[in-house]
Amino acid sequence: MRTAVVIGTGLIGTSAALALTARGITVHLADHDPDRARTAAALGAGTDEPPQEQVDLAIVAVPPAHVAATLADLIGRGAARAYVDVASVKGGPRRELAALGVDATAYIGTHPMAGKEQSGPLAATADLFEGRPWVLTPTRDTDHEVLNLALELVALARAVPVVMDADAHDRAVALVSHTPQLVSSMVAARLEEADETAVRLCGQGIRDVTRIAASDPRMWVEILSANPGPVADVLAGIAADLEETVDALRSLQSADVDKRRGGAAGIEDVLRRGNAGRVRVPGKHGAAPTVYETVAVLISDQPGELARIFADAGRAGVNIEDVRIEHATGQQAGLVQLMVEPRSAAGLTAELRERGWALRTS
């Protein structure tokens, strides 16, 4: 691949363009809003000048409702040797293309499983896709050269290719992406009218659950409109669990010992099923999940504190696998939770204490 055109310079399109330009690919940028394309170009994602000849790959990064029409126009003009889209739903656009009578042999639907709660070109990064799954949904009609170009795109973005059926993909993302967005938003919505005293008690748990609730509502309406059935099916299952959980909690209020015992069993069941589901979430780099030990360090909110902790961990020969920060309410201080391999925890703890850090013990 030498040349590409990216249609749609939001977070995903601009990130893909940045990844390709970083690998020496000439990328042309287009957007219905010329200012967004110019912004992406200014960030180094490519040029907002149109290509003068057929490019190797066209990447369609527009909302799901506009994918088929955009592809039909590009394919009709012979704009590229191969065409991919990066929308978060795959079955609908392919069926729409078929309804339009478009020859889809040069097209393959794809979906990089990466993103942020921020949107737009200014949120884009060249490393957004590194180590992340990138789904490809070829059919029996997909040209081999097209599949190879799509695989080259994934490789250049340093993502991990995953081949799936389009409809199976849509059911999967309903569970692991679309439903979590709605659940996060519904939990966050409970905070809108909450008493200020209650809100001030927010800790890391509520921050974790509501992080993605900051996402753009208009973008998510477009995504969910393209995959409503599978998302509704998952939510129906959650609704059933919620109803049973509510009943179990009401039973815990009962004066009847047997009802309280049944309520406790119901709560324990949903929590245990949650444990069982959580351990199936892939760990670092998509590998099997690993149990890390946490070393909790109290720090002041001053420049350079995190850098000092990481430097001291490096001196101890310990790799920090993950990190979380809890900010103390109303104080210029916080708690840094360093996740490390269990065998490294004791050494790191000793090193940090020796260097004067205050550690919190459980």
C-alpha cells in the first residue's frame, strides 16, 4: 500500500490516517466539514487535497447510516483498488449495499475495537489501535487482494486482526460495547439530580462505571440506531437480572428469616455470576487475564510525583502493569494504586518505603 483516502476525519478516521502517515503512506483526507479535514491535516494525518488518481485503499469512517451511500459513491467512481469501512456495525451496511445493487467484491467491512469518550480529530492518536482487536468481516465474494490490503491496514496500525461474520460481530459488540455505554449513561443519569453531599462522596468505583458516559450522545444515537435489536436483547437480559435483584433486596428488608435468607442468596448469586463473567475479560495485550497485586502509595498533588514513583519502581526492577489514581476529596493529595506481578509486590513495597513514600496497607 502506498496511497489511501480517509473519508471522515473524526477520532477513528484521523487516528487511522495518523497511523498510516507514520508508516510512510500518502493519505488524502475528506470530510463533510472541511474544517475537520483541515484540522486533521494540520495534525499530520495527511493532506486535505483530493487524490489525482486512484488510491490503493479507501477508508470510510462516517456514521453507520451513511456508510453504504458513501461506499456506493466511491465504488461507482473507482476511487480506490479496495474499500473498507470502520463503522461499529457491519451487517446493516452490507445489506444496504446489496439493496443498492453495488458490486461489493472490492469492499470488506471492518471495525477497530478502540476508541475514547472524546471524539473529533483533536482526540486522535497514531497509537490508538496498537494491540487492539480489529475485526474483519469478509464474505465468499471478497477479492483476495482486498482482504490482503485490509490486513495490511491492520498491520500498519499495529492492531490484531480478528475475522468474524458480520451479524455475529453485531451481536458481540451489542454485548461488549453498545450495552455498556447505555448502562454507564443510565448510572450517571442518577447523579444528575442527586444531592450535592452524595455527589461529593464519589470515589473510583463510580468514576470507573461512568467514564464512558461522557461520550457524545449524537454519535451514540447513530450507532445504536444501526444495531437496536441485539442491544435490546442484551438489555432485556439485564432487565431480568435487575428485577430479580430488586426483589432480593426487598426480601432482605423482611422480618421473615427465610425471606431474608433467600434475598441474600439472590444477591450472592448475581455477584458470583459477575465474578465469573469478569474473569473472562481479556487481560493485557489480549492475553488471559492476570491477577495483579496492588501497592497503594499516598502522594501529594505536585508536579513530578508520578514520575518519581515510576522512576523508583524502575530502580527496583519492577514493571508497573497498570495504574489507577484516586484523588482525595477537598485535598491536594491522592492515592496511586500500582498493579504489579504478585512476586514483585514485596520488593516494590520495600523500595518505596526506603525512599520515603507513604504506603497504605490493606
